[in-house]
Amino acid sequence: MTHIDEAEVRRIARLAHLDLDDREVRTLRDQLGAVLSYVALLDDLPILPEPAETRAVPADPAPVAHPDEPAPCLPVEEALRNAPDAVAGWLRVPRTLAE
Amino acid sequence: VSEAVVALETMALPARWSAETLRHDWGEGRLSAADLAAECRRRIARGDGGLRAFVRVDPRLEERAAAVDSRRARGEPTPLGGLPVAVKDNLLTAGLETSCGSRILDGFVPPVDATAVARLREAGAVVLGKTNLDEFAMGSSTEHSTHGATRNPWDPERVPGGSSGGSAVAVAAAMAPLALGSDTGGSIRQPAAFCGVVGVKPTWGRVSRSGLVAFASSLDQVGPLAREVASAARLLQAIAGPDPLDATAAARPVEDYVAACGRGVAGMRVGLPREYFSPPLDPAIAERVRAAAAALEREGARVEEVSLPHTRYAVPAYYLVATAEASSNLARYDGVRYGIRRGGGGLRETYRRTRAAGFGPEVKRRLMLGTFALSAGYHERFYGRAQQARALVRRDFVESFRGGVELLLTPVSPVGPFRLGEKLEDPLAMYLTDVYTVTANLAGVPALAVPLGLDGHGLPIGGQLIGPHFGEATLFRAAAVLERAFPTPAPPCVEAGARRA
């Protein structure tokens, strides 16, 4: 059983930028513990002599490339249309320097 | 006689329709895309209340369909001839809200189409609406959605599979002739199997991922769902190919998949991987897949047992690689550029509150797992080993195909459609249902789910065909043979409509 305690759950939540309440912390402690115990199956793996080949497909013989030419991009007003807060062509965010 | 049946008779469209026939009739001028679109809207209004396959129908549907009719009148090429296509709600549709089944994207209206969606429109199809999914495509049951759970038309107390459950139900319940889904670990194939339709996960790189909301970029692929193998082939043909907006979309030419459907399997070497036929596989599913092997043999294929020895490592490797990539991809949902914002305090607090309020429990669980797997002190033991396992799973496939087998035949899922809520509280049990599908994503190879009739409870059973990289045409050859050998009815709700009409 891979043990993961509540302090560890809270540490990971900070890294993931997630606020969790106490109930979520307890649930995730148990559920992540169960999943991590299962994935410990990977500890049986033979160690490969060479670095793992992890590309999903073999390198294509004709690499995908296209001419490096300027092309139109999304207009600013379009890009800001979905923003929760925007002003005068900019995204507005909460103050950062005080942190 | 209900109003619904009157509508069907007025349209002269069968309740259990065929996308191939509809397309043909449209080409001959016997049917208009505008009428077909309106008929789909009626069927959704009538039938989707209890199933919840759709999260929204395009309000401009009939207008867009009429524009395709005008293209026919002008003689423009329209290979998808006026067909309405249901689109999974993690593919961007310009001007039509895209939610990914998440509260965090509430109100998000994409400024552009995904490439796959743009290609549908170019080919003369009409985007019918957006279908429900597990939030950000993370799930195997379409229960994890802010829009509520989608139900299986074969038994509304059961799940339709996921995460493309809405797309599979839309096609199975004859509300849409065709649909698009996405598949990161089985999200097209497993719902296709649970709902009795055809679903294809193409080779990684066969279809552009531009405008597909990223979950795990090295695993995600867009693909078709359809009632017929030939329609799935036609839809894939329309969306496949290189794309300047996605440098990982392969430059290889797209084969004629529709023609492949008629080519048969004479002389084809088919492998049955022994690791896919052991417990916890439901014996009824095992028996049916072996019957499918016998059907291919009768058509001239040679079937042999093969071994993919690293299969047992696939689920753990998948759940580490996919969640690690998700933890990075979903960092963009921070309440700044789109979606909801929960403010108060500084910027970091806004991030944390927004994400806490916007993500559901399954997404949070996976972000936590992925963040853990990548964090200092754990990276090598978890993510590093998962990558190594992935390489071994991939090597198993490459060696099998190098050994002369042209495709593999397996079950799609070890179990049939399970009951709603049955696995919600046990994430590991849910993850283990992906045991036969995640392998193709890890290896990047194409795979297809094809219906193999019904089980003793009247629920669909699916068979999976897995091919070598860019071997989609081979999959379609075998799938068309299995489709003829295992005619699968439509769900009872559709068959009842067919009898009344």
C-alpha cells in the first residue's frame, strides 16, 4: 500500500492550484492511496538498457513543415470576448505584487 | 397515432435510418439537408429528454443546412452530402458554446472551429449540436458532466460508456446519422461498444488535434462514430490528413477507406492476443469475440494466437501519463482568459478558488494524481516508469505486426454497460474497465469498435480491431465483414418507432 497522508494531499493541491476542503482532502487521501498502490505494479518492470522510446508514432519520413510566413491571427477583441474581465484591449487580473 | 409517428411519416424517413442511404438520397435530390436537420431537431426534442445525449443544438441548424442545399444546387462537391453530425462538446465550434462538460468553461463561445469540424463543414455536413461527455473527456461512463449523466438507450438505468457517451447515444438512438468523438484511452470505442455502434480511434497524427480541447496531447485523437462501417470510413476520410495548424498531423496521404470496406479479408493474418482473453473478461464477451474470429476465418482470414506480454502494465502507465499531461494542459484554466472566475485576494488565490469551483471531482482527482506523478521526489518512480512501460507496450504491437499479423481482434471492454452510479465511488474500478483500450493510445496505433450483436440481457457487445500505425484501411476491411456477420439491431426505442411507422 502506497501511503499518502493528508499533509501530502495538501502539498500536491498547492502545486495543482486547487483549494480543497477537509472532506475532499480525506477522500483524495484514500482514493489516491488506492490508485498509487495499484500503479506500484510498475515497480516489477524490467529496466530498459536504452532510454524509452515514447513517441506515439515513428518519426514520419516526410516531416511536417510549412513555410515560415506571417499569417493573420485572432483579433484582440475576439480574443478578449470570453475573458471574465477585460478593459481597453487588456485582460484584467487581480493584484500580484502584494503576494 | 402519436404526433411523433406522424412527423416520421410526413418525412418518409425510417426511424432506423442509414447515413449511407440518407447521403445517397440527398445526392439524388430526394431529400433536403434542411428537412433532415429539422427532423433531427424533432427527434432530439422528442427522445433526448430521458437520455441527455445533447447539451445543445445549433440554433442556426436549419439555416446552415439550407446553405448546404444551395451548394448542391450549384454543383459543388459535398462528400458528406447534407448529413447532420453531432459533435462532442470538447471540439471547438465557432459561435456555438463549448463547455467540455465543465463548469469552468461556463459561457465559453469559441471564436474558431476545430480543424475536424471545419473539414466536416467543407465536406457538406452540418453540425447538428454538441454532445455530452465526461468533464474534459476524463471518464468511462459520461456520468462526470456538469450537464448531468447521459443514459444508455438500450437500458436507461445503465451508462452509455464514455467519455464520448453523448455522441454514441446520439447515433445509437437515431437522433444523429453521424457523430464525432475523441479518444484518449478508449473514449470513442468503449461507448460505441456499450451503445452498439461503430467507433474509430485513428492513428495518433492521422487527424488534426487543432481545436480539440487538450486532455493528454500524446494520446488524444479525434474520430468518427456511426451506425455503419462505411459511414464511419467516409467520415474519417473527410477529417483526416495534414493540417498547418497541427504540426503533429501526419503528412501521409489519406487512403480510400470507403473502398477498403468492400475489399474483404481473404488471406489476411489476424492475431488474437492471449492477454486480452483472461479474467476479469466476461465469458459471454470472450465467446462472442472468438465467434468473430471464426467469422473472419470463414471469409478467408487466417487467425492465430499472439502475445502482447506487457499488457498488464498498460492501465497503470496510462493513468500516470494521461494525468501528468492533463495536469499540464489544464493549467490554462485559471479564470483569466475564459470561463468563470472566483476572485477575492490575489492572483494565486483567484487561480485556486476558480479551479476549486470550476472542476468536478474526477478532474480534480486526475489533476492531483498527475501533479503527484510529476512532482519532485516521485517523478522517476512514477512518471519515468510509466513512460518506460509505454515504450514496452508500443514495442509489443510493433513486433506483433512485424511478425506478419496484419491486425488484432480483441474485446473492447471486459464488461458490458454497467449500472449508473455503480463505479462512481470507486475510481480504480472505473479505470480498470479501460484495460483493453488504453493500449492502442499508448502505442499510437489505430483501433476500431464494431458491434457483435447482443448479449443474453439484450445489451450490445463490441469487438475491437487494432492495426499497425496508419493501418486504418485494414481495420475497415475486417470491420465491414464483421458487420455483415453480426447484424445488430437498433435500441428498443428506435425499433419501436420503426414498427409503428
